[in-house]
Amino acid sequence: MFTEIFLFELKYRIKRPATWIYFGVFLGLGFLMMFATAGKNDAVSVAFGDSSRVLANAPYRLLQLVVSIAIYGTLIISAIVGNPVYRDFEHRMHPLMFTKPITKFGYLGGRFLGSSVIAVMVLLSIPLGLWLGTVSPWAQPDKIGAFNLMAYITPTLLFIIPNVIISGAIFFTMATLWRSMVPNYVGCVVLLILYAVASGLAADLDNKTLAALLDPIGTQSFEEITRYWTPAEKNTNLMPIGGLVLMNRLLWTAFGLIILGICFWRFKFTHVLSDRKRKNTLTPQQEDLLLLAEKEAEAKEEKQRASGQRFSFPKVALNFSAGQTFRQLLQLTRIEFSSVVKNVFFIAIVFAGMLFLFLMSTQLGKIFDTPVFPVTYNVTSLLGRMFGIFMLIVIIFYAGEMIWRERGAKMNQITDAMPVNNGLFFASKLLALMAIQVLMMVVVMLTGILIQTFSGYYNYELDLYIKVLFGEKLIYWWLLCVLALFVHVLVNNKYVGHFLVILVYILFNVAFPNMGLQHNLFRFGSDPGMFYSDMNGFGHFTGPFAWFMLYWSGFALLLVVKSNLFFVRGTETAFKVRRKLAWARFGGSMKLLTGAGAVIFLGTGSWIFYNTNVLNEYTTGKETEKELVRYENTYGKYRHSPQPKIVEVKADVDIFPESRAVKVAGTYILKNKTKTPSDSFHVQYVSSITLSKLEFSRPAKRVADDKKLGYVIMKTDQPLLPGDSLAMTFALESKPEGFTETTGGTQVVYNGTFLSSSFMPTIGYSEDAEIGDKDTRDKYGLPHKPHSPSLYDTTTYYTNPLSADADWIRFEATVSTSDDQIAIAPGYLKKDWKANGRHYFNYKMDVPILNFYSFLSARYEVKRDKWNEVNIEIFYHKAHAYNVDRMIRSIKKSLDYYTKNFTPYQHKQVRIIEFPRYQAFAQSFPNTIPYSEGIGFIANIDDKDPESIDYVFYVIAHEVAHQWWGHQVVGAKTQGATMIIETMAQYSSLMVMEKEYGAEKMKKFLKYEMDNYLRGRSGEAENERPLMLVENQQYIHYNKGSVLMYALKDYIGEDSLNKALRGFLQKNAFQAAPYTQSLEFVQCLRKATPDSLKYIITDLFETITLYENKASGFTSKKQSDGTYKVTITVEAQKLRADSLGNEKEIAVNDWIDIGVFTRDKKTLYLEKHHITAKTTEIEVTVNGKPFECGIDPLNKLIDRHPDDNTIDQAKQYVNTISKKK
Amino acid sequence: MELRIEQLSKTYSNGVHALKGVSLTMPTGMFGLLGPNGAGKSTLMRTLATLQEADSGSATLDGVDLLRQKEEVRRMLGYLPQEFGVYPKVSAETLLDHFAVLKGVANRGERKELVAALLRQTNLYDVRKKNLGTFSGGMKQRFGIAQALIGNPKLIIVDEPTAGLDPAERNRFHNLLSEIGENVIIILSTHIVDDVTDLCSNMAIINKGEVLLTGQPKKLITSLAGKVWMKEIEKPEVADYRARHSVISSRMHMGMVVIHVISDTQPDASFVQAQPNLEDVYFAAIAAHTTPVNV
């Protein structure tokens, strides 16, 4: 029986066109993804961070692609495996089926297995499509490696087949027991939530394993296993079938089988035979009563007839006025609305969404696993983003339900023949769907308020909730409602409709931008972007947003009219007839609305176009690229043209926050520091700014003036001799005209201007402006260029990385702003005065600084303090006082440590200045540190929580450290430059943090640093470099730098290290070109290292060295004197990696920590041992009962499996048991 | 008042020629549309009920163009489709009230009164609070009638209303229809001949999209007087008789086959004259337009 049903299912499915359509769609998806990954094309391309190093058909990449496409496969599984039993109910076949002599096992098992096999077959099209992509003529040969069958089989075995069983079992069971396909939509949502929750959890390092197990699709376990793979490993390693991946797959498959078991247990043929309606039918008593009543009525009627009495209906007045039409509209809307709202699945989706939001809110704004205060903008943006998918599902699904409601109930012929205005049906559905969006926004708002309340945060800012949810988000969802209904009306097939709405959505959001239609005018519902900041509110974004929304509303109105014209009323479904009917309906009011829609659409469209493309320059990414190519081709020849350097900057900067305009009048003193006279001077400025004046203090003329690139060449009549100077005076003006296609400049804003020196003119051709990306350079026939100049090229020692056109400068600035704001620039406030309703500030620096400064202006609160003779000032937004004291404390502790261990502080003030969260960083300018409101001003640091990392303190300490590392010693612009600047700022702040919070806290911080480093190298697009040769790679100079410097400190001691650093600072601080570099720095570190440990300098800084350390077990014996003798078996492996991550094992000859700990984590023993073999037995005696032992237990060395460095008794016990088995 | 249909034609996109130049005139009172399944009755009714487009032809009622002035038609129309459903989770009273709003009964009090009266008349008053999903076929059908009667319709179109009803229910239904008065036009489509005999003052027989016959049932029956002959034969003989005579109908009676034959004269002595009824009219009309098939 089983076999027959199984075979029948197979045959039935194979004959269904849908099966082949799904197959085709996924084959196409697979092919397209490979085409985009490996293809040579501009139209579509998928960029992975590591794409230039990982082959398109590398086992890792194939796995990644299969998994990402297979997520959509869930829908197909729902359609195929969910359906087979439900089908019998749907077609009312079940009485026929169930009266046949079939067994439950045969029926359920056959149907399930048959459809599962089909689902697997359909999804096999993914690897097939990917493979086809690799052999297609468009695939670039250098991106395709040798064919490896296993690379296709592994993802199939690990993901496709288990997922069919898992999701299939869930869908099959739900549809079978509920006898409806609708629970499956909810099931999809639940799986999606689990998937999303798992990826949310994974952000926290401690949850990785949990996240990997929780994800029903398996993506997280895959991520967890491969997260540290280097490009080389990605190219060769197959996914190991074992570990977390296998556990996840087994766990979920078991879950699926249990669900199937429940299905088998609960399913009854008899139960099935009775119709579902029966539950609702009348009881026998009621039926009797009914019969009786009927008889009575009949008798009465007979009597009436006999007496010749005729029945007459009460006369009613019919009203077809506009008022009645309106009442009808309300009535229809109410019915549509309540039928959705009362729908159990709607309620389920909304609750699932709320639950999801609650779960996600625990990760709100976390940095280093440390939360922020749930300020309203953070909550609304989280909720808006996270709830979006639920909104989308509800819109797509219920748009279809609504359009088909009357027809689904077979009531359409009745209502369609009623004297109801043609527009009412569609209008009522649209209004109801829109009202549902309002309802959902209310739900989101309440959820947000609950989340805030639960975290003990009561500053709700209801006005902001309303502005964001009902002002910004709602209109977008409304637009989408129109689109979804429009598609459903036009397509006139519910299921195809759902599919097409998704397709149209993708078309607008993904395909159009990739086809060159990037402009927001082409992308339904899109706008330049709204970006709320507590400091600047919605800033200047609201105007353009409103214009775009008006534009799309006009378009939506046209869609509404068209939907209404094509709305199916009556039984005509042929498109030809519908078109004819549409013309017939195209009467006065429809024409009026079309006119209105067209006027709004075209009118605002033209206005927007005028603003974005005429008043402002609109450039696509490609045009920008071409301009950069032109830049290189035209001016690249001046690369080595000797240019003078700036030695003094004087600037009058007028900031006009209300109009977001800025005017600069400045003077540079340029000095010829070369040995040759020069007469041509290259001045560059940002091309979107007007250079209204450029004059030299000696006769000169402009020989080139490229306004598009902002490039001017001045030629002086007399050459500037070596050692001579000239003054360059200039004026810049920037005033926004209209609005732009993107959010536009966020430098000068209503409140929170942050203008850095990159706004100012620069001298000389800039190689940094050239295109760096290898593939792009290939495309334009430009030769490859190194990421960074070679460390061994001494000619590069003459510029510093902060500005190529200056060494040390004298600086003075007068900054003015509006009356109510404070303007800030580096230097000391010499004078401030008010004139013409404006506030002027004159700042002057008393020591030479690097050519790296900024101007800020906002309405600030100021908190002042003092450390010795140094003034501390925090300029912050009024509502953000949370961490101001913490910042001051950090500044003081930093100054303490740095002045004591390094060199004196060169300034007499430290200022922290908050700026809007358009950018999330802090940056150290001379005695001036702008700090984004997004990264710490609202951090919620619980000092009592041992898990919480005070990253506000850390970031401040890091930035203050830059006053030494960066602003005292800067180094040359070459490989390794950021080791001196960033790694050392990291080290310095680590030390301040360690003093403040203790070594234990460092462990957690360094764990993040280690993880970020290992993941960073895994996603490296070009070459991983040793720290000494770092090419501005953040994962190296920050994350790896922290780990390595902390290890170095551990090896040679804090004092000797700091002594070496002090010596290095003293020698190189404020030096003029040539600058020092990492070669000298590492040499200095090596000198400070005792001979026995010199090898670590090579390991840490000059090479990429990794360890695979592991504790395999220990035994302990209590001695007669109460001490314990512990024998620990450890394994050590040392590896050297090249820039691609190819590893080579080298001999271990290292001093590594061996540790013994008690059950409550107290250290019994921690000493360095000389390890020289792969496996070593170590014997130590300790005063206490050992519970945990290990090698490098504090994870000071780079190790991809830090957790196996220690072993405790519990782990050991589990190991022995599993070995016995 | 008179509904005049002229040369109405309709071909579906799948090529089915559902109406072929149908012309009919319907006075007030009940008009029966008789025809086998697939004759085009429903197409005709849906077209009159504004739900479907005609390719050509016209239909007017009191100066209102039924094919174009849909809004006007709907204001005076009561329509009960052949197959219909209702929202299962709504009570009869609520849904009827909803329909009344859609039909333009604006006054709340009037609407309430009307709904109550309709429910009483259709004998659904006692179950008015019950969800429609719990209704039996007959109850649902009565609900359908109730909604068709809202708003004093001048043209009532009921498509196969008695299909699926038991004899008692059918009877009640007929009574109800006959109550509605002579001042409106009621078009009743059916394939049950007795429905027409019992109720209709005028009728038409259509088949394959064509009107075969139209007139008053009584007159049509009279026209066959003396021409219908009947005989009981054995089953195997049927084919033979069909070949030799114009057999209009045959039915089983106690193991024998009773055939009706149309003939101006007695075909032979074994035939006895039968009292013609509407069924004979119907079968005669259908038979006359069907090419005889020789077996």
C-alpha cells in the first residue's frame, strides 16, 4: 500500500506543471547567483567581502550560496510537502480516499515521503543551477576552480535534505491536522523568527553555540564552523560533517520526526470522515426546535393563504446619495477590517512579531555585548526594521485574501449585483488594509513602550514614536498596500498574485538598482532617507522625504484608479473583456482622479528631478568611477611633482546652521621643503564646494582649472626656491541648493555640524583618491597598485598618514555660528564675541600640530573639570548626560597613565564633543575629540555587571591615547603606519582599562578582539599582513593589535614595555620628515625583550603566527602535606600563515602559560613553561584542589579554538565516557 | 412594464457560443426559463443581472438599458445566483442587514424592520443569530431569497432556486415567489418542468443558446392537444421505435418503457392518446431541434 501511494504521489507531482516551475525558478536562481558571483558583467554582481580571494565555486562559497538560496526553498517545501493530505480535503476527495482499505502508515507515510522526494528533487536544482553557472560562457575563468563533486554533495546532504525533512514534517503535520494551508504561512513565519533570533543571538560571543543549535535552517551552525576560515581554507576545505553542524542537523531532524510522529498519532480516518463543518452545525435539539418552528410557520402561512391575506414587505426608502455611498464604504471597510483582525492567523502573526521584537530588543544597540539605554529613536528604528518583514507578510497575504474574499465565499455574484458604486469594493479593501497597517503600527508602538518600561526607561517621547511610526514608516506601508492590491487585482489569481507581489517588490528594490535605475525616482516608495538623531532631530531630511512621498502618492493614486478600473465585478475574467469594462468605467470621477494622480506624480517628479539632478549633481556609482579614472589618467602624471608643504593654516569659518551653508576664508603658508625650485602648484578642493577665491602672494596664474574634479594648477611667474614660502589665500563656499537624491551632506546640519579638514583645499595630486579595487582597475585598464607603499621603500618616509601636504603646522581659526550654538575648533579659545546675531569664537593653537583639524557647532551643554593643569570639557547634547562623568573619569585616568608611563601631555586641555549619529566613531584631533552620539553617550553600563564592558571609558581612553600615538609620534605613510597609531592607542587604553576594571574584565574584552581579528582575516579581500606591515586593516591594527600587545606585555612586563615605548616617543615625537616607521618601532620592542624571548617579536609582529593549543587531560593526587600533585597533558601546535591563509606548521619552541584553577576559578598556578613538543606532560604542585587545567588558559596567543585550551573535571568526565563508547 | 431582449449573443473566450441571438419579451409576472443544463440560461440571467457582458444585442426594461445602465439596473434588481455562498462566521441577521445597506436602505429603523420581515417570511427568524456557516442547504437557499427581495426590486432573477431543496421546502419557496406580487418581473430559470407549470404565466424554452419556444404554458400545452401518443414497450425495442417515430420522451414504468410520440395521427393501434403536459411541450421542442440519431 505504502509503495503504491508513494509512487502515485511521485507520478502525480511529476505531472504537475508547478513542480517544474519551482524547479526552473530555483535552477534559474542558482544559475543567476553563480552568474553574479563569477560572471563578467556590470548588470548584476554579488560582492562578498572576500570575493577577490575566494573562488566562485570554492566549497565554502557553494555552501554559502546553497544555504542562502535554500532559505527561500522553505516556501517551496511548504507548498509541496505541506500539501499532499490537505489536497484531498481541498478537492473533497477525502471521503473517497478514506473509505478505501488503506493503512494510516501507507497513506501518511507514502504521501509524505513521496512529496519530500519531489521537494528534494526540486531543490537539487540549486546546486545544479550553480554548477551550470560555473560552466557558462560568462563565468570568468580566474574565478572558477577545478570541479569538485563533493562540494556540491555536502550542502545537499547537510542542508537541502534535512531541511526538507524538518520543515516538511512541520508543514505536512500542520496542514494535515488543521486541514488548512494557512497554518503553514504561520509556520513559515515561525521558522523565520527562529532563524532571525538565532542570528540575533549570535552577535553575543557567549551565545554562539546556542544560536548555532537554535537555527532550524542550520545557517548559524554553518557560520559558526566557518567563521575563522581563511580564504585559502574556504577554497579547499569541505564542510566537515560533524561538530555543531551535525548536532544541529540531528537535533532538528529528530524534532521533525517527532512532529511527524505526532501527526501519525493524531490523525484518524474516522475523525476525518466527518466534515469539519459539523463542529458548527446545530445540535439535534436545535434541529428539532427548528423543525417545529418551521411547521408552525407553515401552518400560519396556510391560514393566511386561506384567508386570502397577502404578505407584504414593509416599504423602505432607497437612498443612493453620496452620503449613503459613504456609509456603504464605511460598512464595507469595517467588514474587511474586522475579518482580518479577527482572523486567528493574523493574530498569530502579530503576536509572533511582538515576541520577536521582545527577543530582539535584548540585543538593542549592543556594543561589546553591553547595552544602550532604550532611547526612543533606537527602539523605533529597531522595531521598524525588525517588524518590517511581518508587515510585508501581512500586506502580501491579506491583500490577496481581501481581493478574493467575496469570491472565496462564493458571495461575489450577490454583492456584485447590488447597487453599490463601482469604486467602493476596491476602496473599502484598500482602506481596510491601510487601517490594518495603522493597527500594526500601534502594536509596534505599544511593544516599544513595553520594552522601554521593562528596561526601566520611562522617557517615552511619544511624539517621536508618532513621527517615526505614523509619519515616516506608515506611508511606506500604505504605498505597499496599494501596490499589493494593484498586482492582485490585475493578475486575478491569488497564488500567482502573491508570488508576483514579491517579484515586483524585488524588482523595485534589487533589480532596478542593478540595472542602472538607481535613482530613487525609479524605486517604488523609496526616498533619500530619514535619519533621526537626538541632536538634530529629523534635520533637513523631512522636506525631501515629503516630496518623495507626495510623488509616490501620486503614482499610487494612478495605481488605485487602474486597480479600480480593472477590479473584477461580475463573472467576466477574460482580460479582453476586463479591458473593455475598464474603459467603460473610465468616467468622470476616474478621469478626475487620474488627472490628479498624473499631475501630482509628474509635477512632484519634475520638481524632485529639478532638485536632485539640475540644482544638484546626480551621479551614479559608475559615473563617479569614470571621473576617478579620468582623474588618474589626466593628473596622475603629477604624482611625483614636487609640491610645497603647508606650514600654517589660518581660517575664518562661518557656519550657518539654519541654511546649512558654510563659508571659509583661509590662508595657507606654503613652504618649499624640497631641494628643487618649483613653479607649478596643484590645489585640490572638493568639487561640490565652490572655490570662490584662490590667490597666491606672488604673481601666478591658473594654468588648469578643472571644476568637475576640483583641480587647479597655479603657475607662479617666479619659481619658489627651496626653503622659501608663499601665502595662498582662498575662499570656499558651500550652500545646499534644493535637495539631493541621497540624504546629502550631513556635515553641516541644523544642530550638530562636524566639518573636518578634508573640507579644506589640499596641495598636490592625491594617490589616495585613486580607485583601489583590483577588479575595477582591471575594468578600466589601470595597472594594479599596492594597497600601501612598501615599508622598505625609504622614499615614502617623507609624508605622514594624516595629511600628505603638511608636516607640522601653526593653526588659528575663527569660527562663527548662529547665536544659540557653540562652535569649536582645535586650539585654545582666545576670544568669543557676538555680532550681527552670530557667535564668534577665536581659537589658537600654541604648539605645532598635524594638518588635521575640525570645526564643530551645535547647541551644547558643557561640563568642565580639571586634571592638574589640564582643562577637561565635555560638550554634549542636553538629553545625553548619562555618561559624561564616566568620560571625565576616563580622561583623568588616561592622562594619569600616559603622562606617568609615556611622555608629558603637549596640550593644556582635552575636549570631548558630541556629534550626530550620522557617523559612528570618535576621532582624535589635537586636544579636541569629536565623539558620535551613536557610540557611547547613551550606553547603559552597569558597573556591577561583570559581563558589561565599559566601552565609553575604553573609547575615550583610546582617543586620548591618540594625543600621544598620532599627535606626538605619527610615523610615515607606509605599511605598518597604523601599528604605531592605532595599535598603540589600543594598548594604551587597555592598560588604563585594566587599571580601572581589573585583569578579569580584560579577558572578555580580548575575547571580542580575538574573535574580530579571526573573523576579519577570514573576510580579507586582499592580503593579510603581519602587524608590522599592516595596510590600514582594522581587524589587524585594532583587534589583533590588542591581543598581541597584551601578550607582549605579559611576556616582557608592563614596565619594560612602557619604558621602551617612552624611549620611542621621546626620540620621535614631533619629528619632521623623514618619519619613523614600524621597522624602527619593532626594533625598539625587540631591544626591550630578553634574548630568551626574542622569538616572540618575530611571531607577534613580523609574521602571522597561530597556535592550536589544547589541554587533553589532567590527573591530580593529594599529597600527605595537603598539596596536590597535578599532571597535565597538553598539546601545542604552532602555525605560520601566508597572506592568503595557507598554513605551514613550524616547530614549537615556546614559552606558554600553564594554569591550574579551582572550581571557583581561583588561580592555583599560572607559569610559563618551555614547550618544545607537540604533546607534553607537565607536573606541578598546588595548594588546593584543582578543577580546571590548561595551556594558555587566558588566551593570550592567537588560537582559533580558545575553548579547548582548558579542560575541567566535568569536560574530562564526558570525554572519558564518550571514548569508552 | 416589460423586459425586452433582442438578439442577445455571447461567445466565451473558450469558444463556447452560449447565447445565439436570443430575443424574448417578458411581461410582469413570473417568467419561466426552461432548458437543459448548459442551455445558456445562467448566461442569460447573469447578463441581465449586470454580471456579464453581451457581445451584441440589447435588453431594456422601462427604458433602462440593462447592458449599459448597470447602476440603474442594480437599483431595481433582486438576484439569486445559481450557486452562492455566504460569510460563514456572520449571522443571518447581520449579513442581511449588511446587504440592505448595500442595496441602499439607509434608514436604520426601516432596515431593521425589513430584515426582520424578510427573515420571518423566509422562516429564518428563529435562527437569525446563528452563523450562516451552520445553515443547511435549504436554509441557505431561503436566505438567498431573502436577500434578493431587499429594496422592492422590480426585476427579480432567480437562477435554479429549487435545486437541492426537498419537496416541502420547494413548495414553500414557490408560495413565497407567488406572493411577491404581479407588479414585478420575476425570471425563474429551472430545468424542472413542474416549477414552470405551477408558477409561471409565461415561459421560454432555450437550448444551446437559442430560444426554441416561447409563450404561455397553457397555450403551449393546448397546441399539442391530440398529438401526443403513448405506448408501453420492452426495453430492447426503444431504438427501433426511435428510428421509426418521433419519440420525444421515454421513461421507465414498472419494468416497461413508456414512450411519448408526437404525431398528428395515431401512429398505429397500439398507441393510445395521452393528455399533453408541459413536459411534452418541453421534450417536443428539444427533440424538434435535435438532429435524430440513428442507432
